[in-house]
Amino acid sequence: MATSPTDPLSAQMEQLRASEERFRGAFDHTNVAMVLTDMSHRFLRANAAFARLFGYSEEEILRLSMPEITHPDDLADSLDAAPCRQRHRHRREWCVSHHRYAARPRRV
């Protein structure tokens, strides 16, 4: 069954598709290092800027977790995840944390 262009569900799906495309473009084509993680601190997605900055391939990053590359001085605070716990309590769909990562040692 074909849907008409004025069908509310079709319009919502098109808005969602366009929004996802904008996010993907912003995430993938920026010089700002960004990652998405799950609540277990596993990397779900990393952009090329993050990979370049820390010396990992994007595939390698996805096999790692945030604690594995977090600077030791920031590890306890980053694992606390209090802002993310509050996020769930208030039904927010995102949280932000700031900490340092340790870059992969460079091979010469």
C-alpha cells in the first residue's frame, strides 16, 4: 500500500531521515573529536577526528572502552557517571562528560 506525501507518518519518517542525515554529516565531517558510548562505557561510534587525534583506527576504537584509553588521573571521575545516572532519572536522552584520553603511543 503506497502512502501519500501528505500522510502524517510519511512526513514524520522523512523528518527523522533528514535529522539523522544532518547528525551523521555533522558527526562524520567535523574536525572536533567525538564519540558515542553506551552506559557500559563501550564505544559505539567514533569519528575520524577522534581516531586521528588519539592514534587509533576507527575499527580499533570500537573494540575499546572509554576506561581503556582514559587518562589515569581522570578515570575515577569518568566512571562515576553521576551525570548519566541523573540523565536516566530525568528521562534525558543524552549526557556529557569531560575528561582526558591517553593517546596511543607513537611507533617510530
